[in-house]
Amino acid sequence: MKRINIAIDGHSSCGKGTLARHLAQQLGYVMIDSGAMYRAVTLAALRAGADITNEKEMEALLPGLQIGFQIHPDNGRSELLLNGVNEEKSIRTMEVAAAVSPVSKHSAVRRFLVDMQRQMGRDKGVVMDGRDIGTVVFPDAELKIFMTASPEIRAGRRFRELQQTGIVTTLDEVLENLNSRDQQDSSRADSPLRMAEDARLLDNSSLGIEEQAGIALTWAREAMEGNGIVR
Ligand code: DC
């Protein structure tokens, strides 16, 4: 079966990363969390005290940033490296979550990260999740999935995740952040969040991960057989 790229896009906190991880494990592919890369740029900007609304200031930061991933030896999860330092925890704070949409609307930031993401997918065998993967990063991905779920369900899931990692917040704050990011991510001029015309829709409001992975694996296998009637 041929190696393919799988693009997973969708709203904030609807389990794109969890599905991407399952698919990558099952297929022996590499999983890439593109949102982590936007969060890394945001973290660097906040630490540098840059004005995140100023595109020129943001652009000036980019050449000094090295972004990569590292596999955690115990749980096999991919974790973000910024300039060689594991910043997986620091990029998940509410402070970064509040600043990441304004940062990711700058075209200079998007160009910088999209180039990197395309390099990562050059040899296929990648499952990448984000907002513009099927529309901009890999418009020729053999399988595109667009995920969504109701805002309340998404906020509940993200709230529990944050609690488990010891981040202090409230359900209301999380819900407000999700709604605000979705609104900003869908309305920006450059590469807004939208479903690619040839994407498959997966609403996981009432689906467990095993069911979602089962559906997505069936789609992936169809795409790998390359019979031309995938979508
Ligand atoms: O997937 P996430 O929630 O960690 O992403 C954080 C933010 O990064 C998201 O609100 C918008 C931005 N993002 C983007 O603009 N394009 C992507 N491909 C991925 C994320």
C-alpha cells in the first residue's frame, strides 16, 4: 500500500491530536501537531516581550527560532522543542492560549511555519493536525479529515486535560478561550480555518476514540489503496 499524508483540521480542542496520535501509531507514521509550532512562536514572543500585534516585530524573531519535536521515552508522545529545550508544558498555558490566535494571523509567521511543515511531509507518512493542513499545507493530501464537536463538549474535555497537567483555570475561561480562538481562526484573512472541499467530516460529539480511530483508519486504508474514489 502506498504511503500517504493525512491532514486533520478542525475547531479548537475537538480531539484532533488524539486522533492523529492513534492513526500515526496504527500506521507507523509520524504525527505532527502544527498548533504546537504556532504556540512555540507565541511563547518565544511573550518571553521576548514582543508586541504580538506588530507583524514586523514578529518577523524579526523568526530567524532565531529552531522548532522541532522529541518523542517522550515513557509514553511515546511527541513533545515540542524550542531552541533545543522541551517546552511542551510551557506552550499549553492559558497565557499562550490567549495570545496564539493574534500571533498566527500574521502571514510572515504562517509562511515560516508552513515551509517547515511542508519539509516534514515531503516523504509522506505524516499525520498532521491543525487548521489549514488540508487547505494550505498539504492541499494534495490523500486523506483530509475535518473534525468538530459541540463547544461545551470540547471545553469539558480541554478543562479536564488542563486540570490533569496541574494548570489552574475554570470551565468558563476555557469555553470562552475556545470560542474566541475559533472565531479569530475562522475569520483571519490568511489561511482561515475552513473545511477543504474534499475533506471528510467527523463530528465526534458522541464518539469515543476507538470509534473515531476505526472510522478514520477505514478512510486511510481506502486512500492508501489509491483507487481514486476516496472522497
Ligand atoms: O491546535 P491548537 O489549539 O494547539 O492550536 C493553537 C492555535 O494555533 C490555534 O488557535 C490557531 C493556530 N493554528 C493555526 O493557525 N494553524 C494551524 N495549522 C494550527 C494552529
